[in-house]
Amino acid sequence: MNGPGPDRTKIIRATEEHLPAIAELAGVIWRACYPGIISRAQIDYMLARMYALDTLREEIRSQSIRYDFLLVDGEPAGFASHGPTSEPGVMKLHKLYLMPALHGRGLGSRLLQHCEREVRMAGAHRLILSVNKRNTQAVAVYKRNGFVIAESVVTDIGGGFVMDDYIMAKSVSEK
């Protein structure tokens, strides 16, 4: 691995105190990675809805969504969130983002594998996620990590915007 080694990286469970840093990190990452995939107007709309501190607090407090923070040399470098679905034994990876300068170093896969272990320990046998169909880099990472495309969905998110996504899935049961 050419990136930061395990001794320089740490994944911690995020608390409500970390939410402002997560929201700030999301803004940096989204504005760097999503132009060309979705419009700037949709980026701003989705960031305002998904990363408002009240929204993030509600996810943790009422929806049993867990956030994990990836630190490199003690600095925020990425985050992920996952939580239950209405289907028993199935958890959803809601978010997984990494600073663009750290792409290609295995850190996103490391964070993903951490989430897989966490949902397995919570009793899940399947992990699902949504990814924008045009986000070819993310789709490729998920495929390399054993996810398969389960379906294709278009979701109206208001404001004149839609999410045009693949639902990807992976068995996380012990082999």
C-alpha cells in the first residue's frame, strides 16, 4: 500500500461532537467529486438536506444510524455511516466518503471492510447501498469489494432533483 499505513490511520465511532466535522468534510468531498456526475445546484441541495446538523443528529438518535470517522495522522480523512433497514438481517451503508487526495490507497476499502465487520457483528447477513450510476469510480470500488448490482432506481428527492442510482448488495455472513 502506498498510502498511510495502519499505524497512521484510525477508525473511530463518531459521536454527536464529530457531526460538524463530518458535515464540513462532506462539503469538501462532494464539491470535489460530484461535479460532472450531478449539477452544482443538486450538490448544494443534497448537502443542505443530508448534512444539516439536525438531520445528522436525528439519524444517530432516532434511526440507529452509526457514523464512523477515518483519521489519518489524527486528522479527519473520511467517514461512513450504516444502519438498519425494514428488512431483518439487512443493513444499509448510507454514506462512505474519503478525501480525494487519499483515493487509490486502499483507505476507502479499509473503511468499507470496517463497516462490513460492524454490521456482521450487529447480526446482519446482507449489506446494501445506493450509488449514483455515473459515479463509476465508486461503483468499481464496491465491485472490487464483492458488491453486485441488485437493481436500478430513480428517486425523486424534491427541489426538481432525482437520484439515479444502483442498489448494490453483498452477503456479509461468515463463510
